[in-house]
Amino acid sequence: MMLFYFGFILLVAYDKPLLGSLVVPGLSLGILLGAFVIVAAWVLIWIYVRWANKHYDTAIETLRGEQ
Amino acid sequence: MTALFFFVFIAFSLGVTYVAARRTHSAAHFYTAGGRVTGLQNGLALAGDYMSAASFLGIAGLVALSGFDGLIYSIGFLVGWPVVMFLIAEPLRNLGKYTFADVVAFRLRQAPVRVAAAIGSLAVVSFYLIAQMVGAGNLIRLLFGLEYELAVMIVGAVMLAYVLFGGMMATTWVQIIKAVLLLSGAFLLAVMALSRFGFNPLALFRAAADQYGVAVLGPGRLVSNPFDAMSLGLALMLGTAGLPHILMRFYTVPDAKTARSSVSYATAFIGFFYLLTFILGFGAMVLVGQPAIRAIDAGGNMAAPLLAKAVGGDAFLGFISAVAFATILAVVAGLTLAGAATLSHDLWVNVVRHGDASELEQLRVARASTIVLGVLAIVLGIVFKGQNVAYMVGLAFAIAASANFPALLLSMFWRRFTTRAAQMSMLAGTASSLILIYLSPTIQIDILKNAAASFPLRNPGLVSIPLSFAVAIAVARLWPEPEAEARFAEVEHRVHAIPAPRS
């Protein structure tokens, strides 16, 4: 997540013309990547919740059972 | 019409407070609603606590006036949530009781840690309160023509009624109602704005580019200095995980699994809302026009209400303004409750009384602290009249990321963390961020009208956050604390909610 976001911030900081360039009329690369960062946050959290519900919780249950 | 929406909201939320008040009899109910909030409820309440006036009014205004640059705030405010999820939410739930200082102080000496944590928390809460109160004062003045000072006092009084009588239960419900209103209001506003462009966002962006030049779709002069961009980005990202009123919400759920699901709901709602700000900002830019927005408020804070008027007339303006007002009230209530928890639970109960205070005394002190903070909020709102709302919130995030986040993270994950390191890191984070804010161009050049500023960055995060970490690590290395290290196993067990082995 930090990579996505800091990649985005560094582009804002160092390569403004690139982010200002248009992908299609009306849509700049900056707006597209910005929306992508938000979607990436959703996806990462969704993957984490699936992993935690499936694997982490079962592992903790096992540990509790052993005590 | 506007007045009608206002009174309906206030009457309804006070009704909720009345019901909640009848169930608030203990400190645990006052601070955490008895720990029985569900994941969806807490997710909505987190979203309600987080989407402040700065988000709705401030960002829509920034985008309307400077285009793409405003979106940097939208995106920055969201990326803190994965950090909260991966590092903070679940361990925090398992380790603490009412405040985040419970976690930091868990295996350290109570008094020094709690005093330092209280200083950091109160600094964050104060800056955040200033932003909300200033936004509320402006909004009510614009809508009803009331004096700014009177408007601030009304907001303070209504908020006090919620928190004082209903505690966390009322605050949570006010936030849930507000989140639902804000999400549906912003969605409706975005749909109505897009209907003018054949429901195609690209057509809207194209119209903005035609009218104001294609430059509005790319980064411009708001972040002219690369280090400024990084500093703001770092503060927004790590600040969320250090905001006392957000952290406190994780104690309202029964277990770590619910804490987890509440963050995923919150991130879904907040991300959706920030995507809508893209549309709202550019919509206001095209349909209202930059000159008209500037004419009403130079900071652009009224862009969203003006867009509502442009697409839906006076009735819709009334609805959106009532939503904005609800937004501010709910955030102010959450902040006041977090501040009151710090004053009463951290300072009074654990430092003055050494953890030995009756239930009745805790509740009394909590309510007294609430009144103190309510009065403080009104005074700050009046003193800081005319400040930029989104910018003040950015500073609150910087202080939270420097003062609270490093100590909280290290206390949970670093075996060799010590009392002195926690104390020094929190004090260094608070002091350095406050001093650098004072030396920044915003204070020195824009407000004090000096020729130059001795610190080049507008946001202190890039310096103060690493400094706080460095101080923590250096102090812990120089003065180890074997007792704290010995109790780390207990922390590890509690983090995963496994009973600690007998030693």
C-alpha cells in the first residue's frame, strides 16, 4: 500500500507533465492512478480479511486449544 | 426549508441521545457503549468519525478551485486505513480498555507514559476541533445569517448535550446517522451533477478541461515542492493510525474479528465517498463556476452546498447543508469524547488516583472533562476564526502521526521498548511538530506576514515523524528497561487474545 501511494506521491512531486497527460480525452493519467490507489486499498483489505478469517483465526484457535 | 431539515436532524438525534442516556450508567458505557457495537455499526461510525467537514466541504472546495491537486487530499485520507488494518486495529482491541494510552502503558510505568500520551492526544484533539468549529461557524453564518460567534456556541451546546448525557452510545448513533446521510447525500448530489453530462464522468472532466484548460486535470501549484508533497502524504498516511477518537472506536466492539470487519466496512464507505469527491469537486467547478465559489468563500469551503443549489434548488441546498452540519456535529462529539477519556481515564483515574477510582467517580470526572472540552472547543473556534479547514486537519494528522503513532506501534511490536523511550518519543513528536508548524511558511509568511520562514515545509510530517521514531529507538537503546522487556511475552499473548502462560 505504501508503495502504491508513495509511487503516486513521487509522481506528483517529480513528474507533473506525465500525470497531466491524457489517456483519453477528459481522463488524465493522474485521475486514473488516483482512483486506482483507492481501489488498491479496497483490494488489499479484502485479501487481508479473507486471509485472516480463514487462516489466522484457525491458527489462533489451535493455539488456544493446546493450552 | 433549510431550517426545517436542521431541526428535524437535531430533534431526532437528541431523541437518540435521550434513549442512550437511559442506558449509560457506568464508565464502560460512557466510553465504549459497553463494547457491544457490531462490525457494520462500528464501520459506519468510523466512517462518520473520519469524514469530517474537511472532507466534504474542504476537499470539494479544493478540487473545485485547483482541480487535481485537491484529489491528493482525498487519496491521502484513505490510504491510512490499510495501515490501521494491518498494524493497529486488532492488537489495539485486545490490549486496551478506553484509550490508546492503555496500550502504550500496558507493560510500562503508568504515570509518565499516560501524561505524555495525554499531551499528544490533547494537541491533536485541539487542532482537529479548531477545524470543525471554524467550518461549523462559517456554514451556519452562511445559511441563517447568524453571527459567527453565536453559531460556534450553538454547535458547542448541541454537541455537549449528545456527549454529556448519551456518552459513546449516543455519539455512535449520531455518527451512524450522519454517515448514512452524508453518503446518500453526496451520492445523490454526484448523480444529479452527472445527469447534466449524460452520466459520464469523463464528459464532466472534459467540460472542466474545456472551460479552465487541461491543466486542471493534472498536478499544479498546490504542491510545488516535492518534499512538501511527501511530507503531507506521510502525515496523512500515518496520522489516521494515531487519531485518538478513531483509535477509541475499536474498544466499542466485542472482539478482534469485529474490529477487523469494522475497518473493512469503514474503508469501503470512506473510499466510495472520496471517489464521489472527484465528481463533486469538478461538478462544482463546471456547474457553479470558480468565480461564484470564490465570491462566497475564498477558501472554496462552500463549493458542495453551492453545487447542490445549482442542480437541485433551495430544497436540496437545505438538505445538503443539514448533512454538512450533521457531519461537523458528529465529528466534534467524537473528538470531545476522546479528549474527555484522555483527561479523566488517563490523567485523573490512572495518574492522580493510581487506577483506584469508583465507577461513580469515573463517570463524574468524565462528564466534568466533557464540559471543559466543550467550552475549550467553543473558545478555540472563536479564536481561530477564518482559518482554512482542510489545512488545519492536515496539521492535526501530522501531530497524530508524530506524537502517537510511533509509540503505539513500538509498544506493541518492539520487545525492547521502554517507559522513557515512549515518554520521550511522544513529547519529541508533539513538540517538534508544533514548533515546525509555527516556523512553517503558512504561519510565518501567510499569517504573521514575515518575509521568509525558517522551515521550508508547510506540513512538518517528513521531519517530525522520523524524529519521533529515532528518539524512541535511541532512548530505548541507551537506557534499557528489563522489567518492560520481561513483560513483552504477555503483550504478545494478549495481542492474539491467547491467555498468557503462568510464569
